[in-house]
Amino acid sequence: MAIRAAGLSKSYRIAHRAAPVTRVTEAVAQRLRHPFRRGDYEDFTALSDVSFEIPWGEAVGIVGRNGAGKSTLLKLLTRITAPTAGRIELSGRMGSLLEVGTGFHPELTGRENIFLNGALLGMRRNEIRRRFDEIVDFSGVERFLDTPVKRYSSGMYVRLAFSVAAHLDTELLAIDEVLAVGDAEFQRKSLAKMRDVANDGRTVLYVSHQMQTVESLCTSAIFLQHGTLQLQGGVSDVIERYRGSYEEYAARETQARKGLSDDVPRILEVVPTSQTFSVDDDKLVDIRIGPTDDFIGTYFVSAHLTDANGNVVGQCDSRLVGRYLDADREQRLRLSIRHLWMKPGRYSIDVFVCASGILDSWEGSATFDILPSLPYPELTSPEATGHGAVLLDFDYEVHA
Amino acid sequence: MSKVVITPPGRLSLPHWQELWGAREVFLRFGQRDVLLRYRQTAVGVTWVILQPLVAAGIFSIIFGRIAGLSTDGVPYFLFSYISMLGWNLFSGVLNRAAPSLVANQALVSKVFFPRILVPASTILSVILDFVVALVLGVVLLVAFRVNPGIAALALPFWVLCTLCLSLGLGLAASAIMVRYRDVAYVLPWLVQIGLYATPVAYSLEAVPEQYRIFFDLNPMSWLLTGIRWSLLGTAPPPVWQLAGAVIVSAGALFAGLLVFQRFERSFADVI
């Protein structure tokens, strides 16, 4: 077995005060006032009693909704944070690509950053030396090796960072959605690299929202929900279960909303004006937010548009259009999303009511479908629209 | 193939030495980064290292030597304060750079795993480099002023080591505590500033009135500075009890600093 986890749990302590204590004086004052109190803490369990075994040579996709514990699990496996209970056995070095480019320093040159970053990721000096040329080749920035990376374009920066990470020779590799970086050509290279790693008999863990990538890259998958492991098995079974959980969740949430108290402005209703829109329609959504007497002042609203795979397509924050709402009466809003060609498929809307923090949130408050007919003048094979998160209103002009 | 077992951390633990040794490359690269960053895009570069104690010594000579007329055990005042500043800068340099290092590198701490203790610990490399550069000029000054410390100079590495242990111990603890309580960032430079005047840096212990002497005798930095001056200027050696005290206090500070650091370390990524 490459990885064996048994009874793994992680809980965070959340302070029940308006602001956490970040000053020594406050901490001391508090201790003096209440010498015996342990503090108003609540344990938030991000992961509870997760056990699994992963054999060598597998590429395992870890999927689940936001907050299901995917990233926490990866952080535990890569030792960024320590478990509260349980035990992990890793039969080899674990390399991580949690976020490409952490550890890069803008003032250092490309060459210096390769060595610094390589060391941070756990490579030995000889290892970095041996693979130096390969790393540089892969990134395609050899001409700028002695230029500080702050002068790089963001594309070059990401490519260099990714190549360092991709040349890690660890037996285990953890990846958190970094393949979404760079241009199409570089993404293709990166995917191929990941496949090589798994084919070498090494083990890859891959956390992602992008089901296409999980499908094409992984040999098995794990589905997490509310911090517990729901299913470990074949990729297609797990993805089916994951998609199903989305609709289940929305239905349950609507039911649960009815019992909430009204000490903050509550989102009562989120209804698209139509269950279906065409790609190039303006998408209109009606939102109703209840009044409250306990909250004084104004709040704002933010709505996130999420596709069927959990990618956030866009955010509509009412501050950007100068809308602040009074809390003491009921508010009826119409959100209109204009000039966006959304890809055909099912979308859900997450709505947040915020003032200085989040007052109320409703993830998956409503769904609508975008019809499959395309607004382009010509029809062609599906691969012509296969890439990208949205469709673009574009044209080619040919100059003689 | 090495097997790694991850379990919840205990309340008190010492660092994993094998792991630290495995990550020595990180230690060196951090040190290299600090040095490179400090002198890149500065107009006079390494000169700053020499300029700083020189100017401080010059100002001290005027204020304490000329105006206040404090005693320096018969050593030329400028030389006396330059050498003292060397020792003091070693101490304050480690403390001032180690303490904010974790907070400054929070992106790393929350995203990549490596022994976190290397972040504050690696700051000693650039401080040692500064010390060596300034020491070279110090030796030039000794020759110019015709001061020969004799055989006592051999003890210098010992004093330097003690000073490093003491300041690193404090620096480790301060860096770990600062992750949770950011006001350490404001308090510490202020304490270091007070320490500069409360420690016989710009004057010798002889200049201290008898009734306050006890406070100076309890300050480990005053023992270490007396030792450094003995080794470089040939002034009176520190008494034996201070020698023993220096060893015990600096080793103790380093050990305590390690424990405090380890105690806080388990929650870094969650708090930062």
C-alpha cells in the first residue's frame, strides 16, 4: 500500500467572539477576568473518521462539494497541518503541488527560484542540479533565467513554477487543481506529465472540481461529503454519486430554510424568471430577502453562478453596482446577468447576504438550464466548443 | 524507501532532528535568499554592513565619550563602542530578523510542508555574514589603534556561539508567538532598543553606579559583551561565574525557545 489512513479526523476551534484575540494584552486581560474559563470555543469538524488505503500506481481523484473536506484531507496528507486524531502511513516521500508558485520570490531570478522552490518542495541539491535542464526546457523560459521573476509575464511565471513542481521525483504526489493554469498547450503538456507519473508506478492524489480532468486522469476516486468518506471506487461511479449529491442537497436546503430564525436578513426565495435560458439571453433571477429587526443598517448581496461541475463561473456582488439594502424591510431584487454566453448545461446559484461578514448564505438556492442551441452562425462538431468555461462572442476578420 | 507516519502531535516535543538534517538545503537557500535580497537593488550594497556600526560608534563616541564622559576601561572610545556594537548587533540582528520571519513567510507556511523552524533559524546566516564583514573592519581598527588582545582572541568563537544561542532561542519563541499575537511585532523592537541602553554597550560596567550594578550583573548580554571585549580589546576578563552563567543561560534559552516553538508550531497553518 502506498498510503494508509485510519480514523483520520481534523477539527478546528472557532472562537465564539465577535473578533478573535490577536493581542497579548487582550489575552492577558481576558485570562485575568475569567481565570477558570476555557473560552467560548466551538469545535468545527472538517474531517471525521476517514479511513482508506491507496495502492501503488493509482491516480486517485478526490471529489466533493465546497467544504466537504477535500483540501483538509490533502493538507493532512502533505503535513501542512496536523490531524486531531488518527494515523497516516505514507510509504515514501510526499510531494505537493498545492499551489503552484508558493515560495517563488519576485526579486530572485528564475535560476535562483528554481533552487529555492525545489528545496522547499523537498528536492535535494543534486536532484535539482540533475533535472535543472529538463525543468528549464519544460518551462520554455531559458532566455530569462537570469531575470528576476517579477519581470516575467504571468504565463511565464506559472510555467516555470509548474515545471519545478512537475519534476519532483517523489513517490507520492498531491495536486490541488493546478492543471487549470497556463494556456491550452501547456495544460496538455501538464496532463501528459501527470499521466507519466502515475504510469511510473507512483501514486497521485488529485483534488478537483473539474470532472472532465478527473475522468481523463484518474484511475479511481474518493467522494467526500460533510467531512466523511462516502464512497471509494471507480471514477464513473464516484462522479455519478457526486452529481447526484448536488440535487439532493438543494432539495434538503429548501426544506431546512423554513425553520430559520429571523435575527438576520434571510434569503427567502431565489427564482429564475425561467427554468431555461438560451445561451445569449439575459439571465434574470428574482431574489426575495426577509426583514429583520435585530440587524441595523444596510447589507449587500453577492450571487455566485456555479456550473454542474462546481466551477464558479462568475460572481455578482451588489457593491459593484452600488446597491446596499436596508435590513428593516423585505427586499425584492432582480438580478440580471447580461452579455454572457453561458455554455449549455445546468447551473446553480449560491446567494450570500453580507455586511461586515456573511449574515446568511444559501448555496444551491436555485438551478436553471442553458439550452443546447448555440448562437453561432454555423454548426460544426462538438469539439469546436469543447474548451473553455464560457462561450465567447467572437469573429475572425480576414485581411486581404 | 522511507516510511512516514503522521499522528497527532504531543503537547511538548523536540524537533525531529533527522527531518531537519534532510531539509538542510532549505536552510541554506533561505539564508542565501535573505542575503541576495538585502543587497540587490541597493546603491552601496555590502557597505551598509560596515557603515551601520561605524556611524553608531561615531555617535556613541560623541554622546557618551565626549559629552557624558563615561568610562571605557582606558580603551579609545571609538574602538570600544565599535567592538561592543559588533556583539550587540549580532544579538539584536538575530532577534529582529527571526521574530517576524514566520509571519512574513505565511504563504509558505500555509501551503508547503517543510520543518518550519528553518524559517526563523535560517536568519542567523545573514546575521553571521554581517558580523564577519564588520569584524574584518574591526580587526583593521585594532591594528590602526595598536590594540593587541593577545591569546584571549581565541575565545571569540565561544562568545559568538553563546550570543547566537541566546538570541536564536528568544527569536524562535518570538516568531512562534507572533503568529498568534501580532503585537509582538511592536513590542520587540522597542525592547531591543531599551536593551541597547540598559546593556553596557556604549559604556563599560565600571561607569555604572554601585546601587544599580545588580541589574547589570543579571543581564546575560552584559556578560557576553564583557567577554567579547576581553577577546578583542584585551580588557578585564569576565568573572568565572559569568562564564558558567553564559553557557547555562544561552543553552537554556535555546532549549526553551525550541520548546515554545514546537508548542505553537502544530497550529501555525490553522492560525496564520
